[in-house]
Amino acid sequence: MTTWDDDWARYLGDAILSFKMDLRAPPIYKPAQLAGFDRPTMVLAAEGDLNFDGARSVEHARRVFSGLVEADVLRGSKHMPPVTGEFRRSLAARVGAFLRPEM
């Protein structure tokens, strides 16, 4: 977690103990596998993610998504981004602008 949140910590603890989770790394797609996928795509990766290096994730996205509209590394963020109101508003505005570009 980038910022500590008691509610999220309890939820995650319960989730880890209660759900059968597949913790294998997702497949790394090659450009040929996504050649027909040309829809607008946004990729946001975390700078401090221990599971998926942010910079490498963005580099890979630039190679495989022909419809890539936006790709960015969230500075100062870990696998779970900050739960602050400021970050949530900023992220919501960014994703909203991507989903509704005409507005």
C-alpha cells in the first residue's frame, strides 16, 4: 500500500485468508497476439510496484497496444495507489477524461 488505510488493510487481510487466489503472474502478451486489438487504451503503472515495474510496464504497453492513447508511471505509488481523497479525485478525473474524451 502506498498509504495506510485501516479499512483496506482489514479487507485485504480477510481477502487473503478467505479467497482462493491465483497468484501466478499474468501472461506477457506479444505484439502479434494483440495485433487486432486497436481500441483506445490507457495504461497506468506504479513506480514502486514490487510485482510489476512501472517503467517496464509502460515500455511494454507502447510496444503491444496500437491504440495506446495514454501511458504513464504513477510517481511515488506502489502496487496499491494512495487512498487519499486528493489522489482519488485526481485519478478519477484522469480516467474520466479518458473514458469521455469529448467532454
